[in-house]
Amino acid sequence: MNNSFKKNQKFKVGVVYTEKPQYPKEAPYHPSINYPEYPFSGYISPKPNYVYDGIRQLFFKLGLDMVNWNTPRWNPLGYIINPGMTVAIKPNFVLSKHIEGKDIFSIITHPSVLRSIIDYCWIALKGKGKIIIADAPQYNCNFQELLEITKLTEIQDFINQFSGPRLEILDLRNYWSKERHFPSMIRKLPGDPKGAIKVNLGKESAFFNYPNPQKFYGAVYHRSETIFHHSGERQEYEISSTIFNADVLISVPKLKVHKKVGVTLNQKGLVGICTNKNLIVHYTLGTPSEGGDQFPENFLTKKERTIIKLERWMYDHFLAKRIIGYEMIHRFIYGFLYLKIFKHFGLKIPKEKRLLDAGNWYGNDSAWRMVVDLAKIIHFVDKEGRLHNVPQRRLLSIIDGVVGGENKGPLVPDPKPAGVLIAGDNFLAVDLVATRLMGFDFEKLKQFTNLDKNFCFGPKQTEDIEVVSNKENFEKFFIDSQNNFFSFKPYPGWVGHIEI
């Protein structure tokens, strides 16, 4: 396969509107029709599986292996997957529960989407190779609970009873914490069995020469680690070796809004290939006039600013030390004195303002940079961690938008039954189409408009993208500049700054 993009190349993106915006409920999520190419003939669901039908129709609309369409020889992923390869499927498995009790599948990729993809990978591998489902969820995701909710092990048991490619499921994290990222709650995990690789983008990073690195905040309290890895020409990320060593990477994100970068699709979803998320800059402390992007300017009162700065001071001096004794001091000062006593005397910050804390607003000038960096890494960095100017791996994207997530995404979204599946082999093209379908203007999102022009990530303009769909209005939506399509509600900190 030629890994370089051709001049004037058209990037095809498939958009399929499913018959109903609902997932099958019974694992291992068999198709409801015994399709000619189906590799496990006889294992059929008595109830409709609109997801499987939708994935199949996506491949048809993309024109994959049309010579053999609707025959036992149909192999739509054969153009990207060869026998003997290792295929990594990366879902969005950020959490194992919705803290407001809403549909967990407005947050995470539904397993029925993965099952459909697995079957077509199985066909392409022709009995030889390996399929791995791998992701690094948020630190407080209970992976065992996630497996129980998704019933992924039932899919694994079904697939592995047959002679052929084995299916593995990996939690790429080195640790997890049940509730908070406190030293007393941290529990070690095996992590990626192949380990991790450090990638230093140096001067090619979007953070190179970015001011105020001493104010960077990563995923958790110990900022010194984040700052150390993002200073000067050291711009480092720790990437899963399983992902990097795979012959093909299939990204299967959720169609969701995001509090720090607007939307979370393929590019933002690459956070899940990072085995140490504290090497990822999430925001910069302070307001814009202070050289930060934590809060909008003039958003907090003087009293509220004092509370925020005190909280951050305690993080740096107590929690960042990762010592249980200092954690206990923090628990007493913040958990008892503040939450139980002082807060009741009016020393608090309103919930609507709290929603914008930690750079959760359109003015976040840090998070989009790590998205751009990760996009560069997955496209142009080889297995040894060296940066090139041509693509280094085979990629495919299938976005799960059967039920999306809007409003307080990506962690506490409202379910959005959109009934849509989106696919293509160029991450940027697929993300632009998905963003437009959500009713947003991708030109207002820095993760898309600030990609390094010295590297070809795919389309340069919307005319480079060809949309194919079972809905005619979807095929022409770049021309239709007024239609909001699914009209996703943005995160509160983005309202009025992202919509079409």
C-alpha cells in the first residue's frame, strides 16, 4: 500500500443513517441476517441488529471490494488488512459509569459496533493474525466494571472458540483509582504488555516556544511531571507500543462534544493511546491576562479567584507529593474545614462557574496543541519513535454516533440519539464531516485549523472530501452552510462559539 497522500486526492467519507438509533442488547451482538460473507454462519440474532447492518452499508457506500459485493468472497477491509497482520481496534472507553445515571453509551463506544468491525477484520485476516481491542481509559475507570457493562468478554469468548485470529482485550493503563487520584487510592495495573515508547517531538511540537510552561497542568495533581516533559526542546509523550507496533489501527470514537477542544472524535480520542496521560498538557493555570487559559477573563469575583488559587496551592503542596501523609492534611483542610464548614458561610464557587474551571471553555489555548501533537505522532512517527514527513501506518476510522453525547461532554453528557455511523481511512476528513453533522463549524476549532502545514494530514479544503451516504442531504452538507443537522448542544463553555 502506498502510504503517501496524492496531490488532488479525494478523501471519501461514508455516512450511514441507521434504521433506528438503537443498539442491540444481547451479547455477543450477532447480525440478524445471515449475510453471504458472514464468517460465523448460523450464529444469528432473532432481533434486529441495526448497527451491524449500518457498518456493512458503510463499507458498501465507500465502494470497498465492489467486485465481490454480496457474495461469500466480499472482503471490504482487504485493501488495508492482509493475512498475518496485527489489527489494533481503539474504542473510546473513557469511563465505566455515567455519574448522573444516564446512558453510559453516550460516553463510550458501544460493543456492538466493535463486534461488527471484528467480523470484517476476521474475514480480511483469512485465518492468520491477531485482533486487539486496546485503550487507556481515564484513571478512575473500573475496567472490570467496563467489561461487565459492555460484555466484551462474551465477544472474545465467541470469537476465540473458532480456529483463526485471536481476539485480545487490553487496558493500557499502568494504574487506576476508584474515586480520586489520591495516593491512598492508586492501584497498580499490568499496563501494556509490550511496554511504551517515548516520543519527543521537540521543535515540531505545537508546544515548542509556548509561553509559561511552568503553569502547565496535566491529567493529575503532580504538575512537575507535565512541566518536565514539556520544556524547551523536550516535548515528550508516552505512547502504547501495542498501538505503535500494530500493522493497522482502527479508531472507533464516540460522537461527542468536548469541554476543552469542542469535539472529541478521532484526533482527540488519540489521548487513549497514551500510557501516561500526565505527559499531556490539558490547560495552563491562570486567566489570559496572567498567561493562562484556566478561566475566561473577568469571569470570577475576587473571592472566587482566591478560592481557586488556594485549591491549586494545596494540590501543588500536598497532593502532588504523592505521599499519604500529605494527602491526609489535604483531606482535613479541604475535605473538612472547607467543604464542611467554610463553604456554608458563602466561601464557594457557583456550579455554573465550576463547569468552566480547568480550561473547559472555548479560550483553552493549550489542549488543542496536544491534539495536534498526537495527530502528528499517529500519522508520521514510526515504531522506533522517529518523525517522518510521510504517513507511517494504515489507519481506518468508524465513528459511533448511533447514540452520541452532547452538553456536558465528554464525561457527563446528555445522550443524543443520532442514529449515524461515519467512516473513512483519513482521520481528519472523518472528523470534519462528523463535526459538521453535529451542527458545528470546524473552522472555529483550533485542533483542525492549526495542523502543521509542513505535514499532509489529508484534505486541504472541503472540496477534497467526498461524502457518500444513504441520505442525499448528507452528501451535500458542505454546500448547505445553514443546516445544523443533528444540532448537538455544545459544552456550556463553548456555547455561542462553535455552532454553525
